[in-house]
Amino acid sequence: MGAKKPALKWGKWFMNSSLHKIAVLGTGYVGLTTGTCLAHLGHQVVCVDNDLKKLEMLDSGILPIFENGLPELVRELKLTGRLTFTSNMMEAISAAEFVFLCLPTPQGHDGFADLSAITSVVKQISGKLLPNTIVVNKSTVPVNSAFLVRDLLNDSRVHVVSNPEFLREGSAVNDFLNPDRIVIGSENQIAGERVAGLYLGIRSPVVVTDPVSAESIKYMANAFLALKISFVNQAASFCDAVGADVLEVMRGLSFDPRIGGTFLTPGPGWGGSCFPKDTEALVAMAKSVDRPMSLVEEAIVANQNHINAVAKLIRSEAKATGVSNPRIALLGLSFKAETDDTRCSPAIDIIKNLQSEFENLIVFDPLAITPIELEINRAKTQEEAMKGADVTAILTEWSAFKRLEPSSVRSLMRGNVIIDTRYLLESEQFSRHNLHVVQIGRK
Ligand code: UGA
């Protein structure tokens, strides 16, 4: 990705007369970020959710999710009156020029995305929208969903436009206000232009296309990135076997603009609420049209194999200590840094794998809470987790872990092995303190 442009400033938007009334349905990561950022751009936004507890929190300026910069923006925009929250969907949509669908599309039993939240809401709003309202599919939906929504609405005066999000958890606000591109898929040119107009002032390429292509762009982008990381993780394993240094190898690749310099960091495997769900959905969709995307299928398998291999590495290092009940400190629970999200986190998968063989595990994460299904001792600090540990494994790339001090780690740990799955530590500095940093694919 190129250098980020500075966020938009208010003044610009006061000069723009095309400010609109928008209803955003759903206040998850996507809905909350979308609604707040659209209000930041000057629009009048009402965010709708049926979770009253969540709405209560939002009304008092507390966010149900952790997202950098978002709480400040929500509080600021609530004060201006341009951002409001309600459970009254019918009232919210009755005055809206644009209705953004930001509803959950979890993975269904068959791998396909489960569209029940969308279909239920669209049926409720059908026939209740103002003429010329544009319904915008924002959250990730299967190809043809714009047509499905259009058919469910069954209202020729209303248009449906696909406008997929490309927001990363942890940098969602910045990604919204400084996007790499804005994708708009519309059957109707004027409707597409009206959606593009909502983003006026944001400098970014705008890809205007048909709805099916827009929906496909989202899936292909996530699948390609997941595939890239699976490739990098396999490359790390290869480097391990031949004695190459994976970070040097990736640096060597990064200068080739055809490859690109980002998303080349090996790790414990990819996870989160998007890549796993979206790759599975793409695989299911591709099979259903008899055009299997075998590369994506393989990326999913390779990812699980890699997660298992990381767990196996920690197991063998723990066994190699010779301690009968080794204490293993695990640093990180979330699927990546700057988020408290543990959905499909490789860290959780690895911990569960270790639990089948070891009892003395302790975990620390600065933000993520332990998911209900995981029973594990929790340390309040990283120091507490490492105290007396025979082996430490870093599973999430939190910046605090980057700053681990070799001398203090030495005095805390009983053993001397740190498995750094995120390539945060300078192994030479640690080896001076008789600490062995293990990084897959590095000497
Ligand atoms: C991803 C996409 O990056 C967004 O563009 C997209 O909008 C979003 O999904 C979505 O569909 O809503 P996100 O799930 O927040 O965003 O996470 P990423 O930052 O993409 O990371 C995904 C996984 O890849 C994480 O487990 C991360 O640790 C891993 N990763 C990423 C690596 O192992 N190495 C890398 O170099 C980059």
C-alpha cells in the first residue's frame, strides 16, 4: 500500500452542499465505522441496531468494540448531533436517502455466507422507503446479493448499489477516510454516482462497475491476501529447511512492484472475522458454479497446516526442556495486534492444541478477553506470564512484546526458549543473555 493521505478536514465538507440523510443498519465493526465516518464527512447519520444494551453503551459514548480512534470520533459526532443511535429501524429509514446494510453475514453450515440477517431486515423495510432511496450493500455479501436485495425490496423506485468495505480491524477509521480505492457496483449509473458523491472530498481511485463485479472484488481481494500470507508462511517453512532467512527473502521480494511490499510478514497463520469466513464462502460459491478455486482451497489447508506446525514446534520445544510439567507462557490471544478480536485467532487454535498435552499454560493479552470456550490461566501482565516459564511463545504482534528486555526476560524465565511466531525480537540481543529465540525460517 502506498503512503497514506492525511485524513479529511472539516472545512472541506462545509463547502460541499451535498450532505445527505443516511441510515446505517447494524452497528458492528463495519456499521459503526461506516456510520461514524460518514457523519465525519458531514452527513446526517442514524445508526440502527436491535441490541438495546449496545445502543445504551453507544448513547453514553462507550463502544462495544475496540477500534483505534473510533470512540473519540463517535463522542465528537454525537455532540454535533450528526450521529445518532436508535433501535427504531422504521423511523430511521423513513427519512433516509441512503440505507447502508452493515449486517452480519457469518459462515453458514455449508460454507456459504448466512444471509438471514440481511433478508430479514430487507423484507421489513420493503415498501417503506422513500422514492429514490439507495440501499447500499456495505458488509461482505455473496455475489448476486445486490440482485437478491433488489428483488426482495421489489420497488422500482429504489436502487441497490454494492459498495464493499475494505476496513482492517485496528485501522478501520483510517482505512475509511483514506481508502486505497472505493468500489461501487451499480446497475444504474445515477445511483452509482450518488453513492460516489457521498465520498466527495476523499482522494482515492473510484472503481465503478456492475454489482456482481463489485461483490467479486471484495472476495477476490481477501482471498488473494490470504493466499499471499499462506505462501509467505510456506516460504518460511522452506527457508527453515534450507537455511535461508525468510525475512531477508521477503525483503528481496518486496522491491518487485509486481509482488508488492506489504502482507509479506510470516506469522502463526491468518485468522480473524474476515479471511476465514470469506475464503470459505468464495470456495463454496466457486464450487456451486462449477469453477472451483483450488488455489484458495489450498491456501485454507496450508493455513491450518501452518497453525498445526506452529503448535507442534511449541510442543517439541516444551518437551525438549526435559521438565516434567513445563510451564508455557503464551503472549497474545487476539488474531492480530490493535484489536481485541479473538474470532478465528490462530493463537486460540494453538493454545487448544497445546492443552491436549500440557497443563501448565498461562496467557497474557493486553486487550483481548479470554473467549468463553477457552479455559486457561490468565496473567495480568506479560511479566507475570513469563515468571518461571520454561518456554514463552509470542502469538500476537503487540508492540509491548517487541519491547521485551532480554535481561528482564532472563531474570523472569526458568527456561531459555522464546518462540517468536511474529518475528518481533532481535535474536542476537537475546542470545547474549543465554535466551534462544526461535523464529521459523530464520537461522
Ligand atoms: C481484512 C482485510 O485486510 C481488509 O481489507 C478487509 O476489509 C477485512 O479483512 C474485511 O473483510 O472486513 P482484517 O481481518 O482486519 O482485514 O485483518 P488483516 O489485517 O488483513 O489480517 C488478517 C490476518 O492476516 C491476521 O491474522 C494477520 O495476523 C495476518 N497477517 C497479515 C499476517 O500473518 N502477515 C501479514 O503480513 C499480514
